[in-house]
Amino acid sequence: MKNVRILSLAVATCITLAAFSCNTKVRQEEDEPEVLDKVVVEEEAPTVVEIAGASPDHTTLVSAVYAAELVETLNSDGPFTIFAPTNAAFAALPEGTVESLLEPENKDKLTEILTYHVVSGETMAADLEDGQEITTVQGEKLKVSIKDSKVYINDAVVTGADMEGRNGVVHIIDGVLLPE
């Protein structure tokens, strides 16, 4: 019996170490004894930045977020609603625009554009209404339109919705939103 408890403790220790090395949380069930005979591993939900970073269609957006030094802010508690343009949306901008915005001397302009894609709070697709205006963290408003069963944010179409993270939600859009 003693060998079984030692083996159980060793297995629990290995699982705990593996879980911590994988950015997961380990918790002991409340009704479990102090010796970890049973370990429950919970995966931690990604942040809105990690959601975008996991998508091969958002590498330009993630590069821009890093260049504007917004990663720490967007990884904070939030919650945030992110309208995330795809790589194709950035590619549709006039030639050289993205490259220019990524230059260190254009960080303020890049930050202004990126924060125009962020809304404070968590807004799910079902919460969006035709004619609604949403204030961005940049300070200007986005206009929601619903036409032919499509949701538009300004002129961009929402092509993917409600990707929830631990600090907000991400909606994919097919255009880059530009403040006035």
C-alpha cells in the first residue's frame, strides 16, 4: 500500500510539473485528500492576442500589434472586443502602407489605427444591432450595419465571430478600419 501511495505521489508530481510547464492550471478537487491521488488539469483560455497569433491569417495584425507595443495591454484583463483584419485585408491597402506603418517613426499612427479596431468590453455578435455605434478605445465610433444577413463594421464584413478568450472576444473582418 505504501508503494502505491508513493507511486501515486510521483505520478501526481510529474503531471503537476508538466501542467505548469505547459501554461496550464492544476487544481485539487475540494473533496480530495491532501495527497494528490487525482489531479484535474484545466487549460487556460488564450488572450485575444493569442487567438490572433494562433491564426495563420492574422500574421500581419500580430506583427503590427508588436510593432505598436500593444501586446502587454491587449494581454491584460480587459475585457476587449477586437475586430481583427486578415492578412488579405492588410494586403488590400495601397502598396507600401503596411511597411510604412511598421516603421518605428510611424508607431503613433499605427497605434491609432490598431486601437480603432478595439472596443472596451466584450461585445458578442448577437449584441450587435443595425445602426449601432460602438466607441473604440481610440476614441472614434464604429458603425454596425446588417445587410443581407451580413454584419458590417464600417465597410468591413464580419467573416468570423465570437472567438472567446480569457480577456475578451475576437471577430474577424475582411477590411482594415481606418479612423478619420
